[in-house]
Amino acid sequence: MAVVIKALCVALIAAVLIVAVVPPAEAALSCGTVISYLGPCLPYVTDQGPLGGCCGGVKQLYVAARTTPDRQSACNCLKYLAGNYKRVNLQKAARLPKQCGVNIPYKISPSTDCTKVR
């Protein structure tokens, strides 16, 4: 339970940091929103549990990210989380879209160039 609480705290701090750097006029999709969609994925990508309800959140995020600024914002948030939360299994995170039947235009990775996402 403490691991989950710590993970959520890290995610919330990351959301605040991302929101602070992304101008609100550019993207309607905040990092906090991305995190709320993908919260059910946390046990899976940290090797703490099954895939469970994760795909529902992945699909909701895919639908919510309608514009280029939304997709870039989601990409930046995922990139930040993948690079700064050390317990994330990057291979599992990168496979999530395909596992959930969603085709996103970038790899979930700390090295993704989100400026190229359209």
C-alpha cells in the first residue's frame, strides 16, 4: 500500500511540474488528466500486478487526445513519468498501446521527441 501511495505522490508531483511548463492555451489535456486515465496501469508497469483495467484508461486517453497539442502534451507527460519514476518497466510501458489495441504515434519512452508527434 505504501508503494502505491508513494507512486501516486510521484505522479501528482510530476503532473504539477508538467502543467507548470506547458502553457494552458496550447493543450487542453493536462498531465493530471493523463495520469487519471492511466492510474490503473501503474501496478502493471511497475511489475506489481496484472494488466487489469489498464486498457480502458489507455483507450480513453487515446480518444481524449484529439489534437496535436493534446497528443504532444500526453507524450510529454508519459515521457516525463517514464524517465523519472524508476520503478516503471519501460518495456511494459512501451507495449501498452499495442496490448490495448491502440495505435499511438510515438513510443512511451524517456527518449521520445514529443515535438515530432502530430
